[in-house]
Amino acid sequence: MLSLESIVAGYGDAVALSDVSLTIAAGELVAVVGANGAGKTTLVNVIARLLPMRAGRLTWEGADLGRLPPQALGERGIALIPEGRRLFGAMSVEENLDMGCYRRSARALREEGLERVYGMFPILRERRGQMAGTLSGGQQQMVAIGRALMARPRLLLIDEPSLGLAPSVVQQVFEVIRTVNAQGVSMLLIEQNVALALQVADRGYVLENGRIVAQASASALLERPDIRAAYLGGV
Ligand SMILES: Nc1ncnc2c1ncn2[C@@H]1O[C@H](COP(=O)(O)OP(=O)(O)OP(=O)(O)O)[C@@H](O)[C@H]1O
Ligand SMILES: [Mg+2]
């Protein structure tokens, strides 16, 4: 279980997150949705320890994460799929996947991990030797998800997986997200695509100007007239 209590974070004089509290129970798929600049990436970077927090408490499986460096999170079962995917474009698909299993225990399970990822994304097996930078956006997102899965995480943080992808590809990526979650991996899904995110999530939080302004089951959020008006085109 991940728990954030009253987190404050920002850049210089600017506050990007104020008093943010959030939980993810084991096996849950939790969406954090919000407009451009709401603070979603800031939130995920605080959890991934890439950005220091100014106040608040961050715990995972009962342990204080607040003092750990980002490299320590893999060992603790947390993996991040960053915004924009951040692949090594001049490296092959398989070399990128290998970057996900730097932990010794995961490396021992490399073959099994590759089979899992290739089983989920058969196109990546076909393209295992191709440079990642030459793949389509959707295929690159598959590599990014696959790379994170190679570390065998218990919690996956995904920042804007739909960014820049064609709608049909987005559907495919979201199906994979659902499948991975069904295999028991807890997830924090960050999205601007509010409708899609709330369709796959168990629960959701709405972030506005660095504050949580709503939280409920995803289905309840989808029903709320104010959420529909603000984020779903009022339909
Ligand atoms: N490196 C940075 N330095 C200064 N300000 C930043 C930095 N990164 C983000 N910000 C500011 O912090 C606020 C939150 O940004 P953040 O990137 O977390 O939003 P977001 O919800 O992820 O947006 P998007 O949907 O565009 O990805 C914004 O006002 C942004 O301008
Ligand atoms: Mg962002």
C-alpha cells in the first residue's frame, strides 16, 4: 500500500502541490486526472523520489520512502514509466527491455521477463533487434511498459501513456494496463484523457492547481455533472 499524506512540493518559489493526500491499496488501479499543468507529473516525480517534497509523508508497504534515493525504489518493487517514455532511441528493443532488469533478482529472471513482455506485445518480439527510436509511438509505449515490467514491480507509476498516440493505439495500451493490473500489479495512472482513465481505474483523484479537488470511485466520478462539464466535454 502506498500512502501520501499532506504532500507539498514545488519549484523555486512556485508551489506545484499543496496538501496532497492519496492512497493506493494492494492491487488497486488509481487514476489521477487533471488539466495541463495541474501538477500530475510533479506528483509522480515526488513518489518516484525524483523531486524532493517540502512537507508531508510518503510511505510504501509501511516503510518511509521519503529518505530513499530514486535508485532504491526498484528494489522496493516500484517502477516508473515516465512522461514521454524516455527510451534509448539508438538501442534495440531488447536492449531497452534489458535496462529494466538491472536488479540482480530480476536479471536472474530475464528470460522469463522477456517471455512475459513478448507474450503481451508480440510485435516487440518481431522487432526485438530494431532500434527503439525507429518504432511507432504506440510500439515505443509498449517498450516503455515492457521495460518497467522487466523489474517485476508491485507498483507501477505511469505518466500520460496516451500522450501523442492515435486513438486505436491508445485503446490497445489501456487494455495492456488493465491486463497488467489484473495480474496483481498496483497502479497509479496519470492521465489528461479523463474519460479513458476513469473507465479503466478503480478509483480516481482530480487534481487542479496542485490540489486534490475530488476523489471517489472512478464510476462515481464519471457520473458527476461538474466533472463531466470540466473534463468530459459536458456530455
Ligand atoms: N522543472 C520545472 N520548473 C519549474 N516549474 C515547473 C517545472 N515542472 C513543472 N513546473 C510547473 O509546475 C506546475 C505543475 O506542472 P506538472 O508538469 O506537474 O503538470 P502536469 O499536470 O503534469 O501537466 P501536463 O498535463 O502538461 O503534463 C506547472 O505550473 C508547471 O509549469
Ligand atoms: Mg505531466
